Amino acid sequence: MICYKVLSQKPRLFKTLIGLTCNEFDRLLQKLAPKWVEQERERLSRPDRQRAIDGGRKYKLGLEDLLLMTLCWLRLYLKWKLWVSFSEWTNLQPVGILVAC
């Protein structure tokens, strides 16, 4: 699995997969973290919640890895969707390409 600690050691790959440099990602993470904490507090303290605040399943990934996976998915998924749309628009048959890393 791709994780922030490993990927941040490879800046060119990081930029390719995410579209941001490590510094830009860190700044985004710093801006997002307080909002994330506030949103989690609201989510966990809603009145119809069945479990106590510490009850329930915990996240397996930290915020930095969640953000990394989200940005990676958005970047790659949108490119794929655009390529498929273009292929359909031009009447080309999509061709799967396997690239060995």
C-alpha cells in the first residue's frame, strides 16, 4: 500500500501521483487538520449515535494517508474517466495497458 512516509521520500513520484509537491501537500494537510478534528467531533457527538464517543471502529489510516489516498484517487480516476469519455467520443475502443513498475 502507498503511504505518506514512503511516498514523501520520492518527491518526483509523489508529484506524479498526487499533483502536489510534498510541501504543498503538507500545507494542505495543516489547513485540513483542524477542520477534520471539528468534523469528527460533530460526527461522533450527534444525538442519534448508538455508541459512546470512543466506541465503534477506528480508522486504520491517519489523516495524512487518508488525504493522500483521496488525492491520488481523484487524480487518477478523473484522468481515466476523461480518457474513456474521449475514446467514446471519437469512437475508439478503449485499450487496457499494463505497465510494469
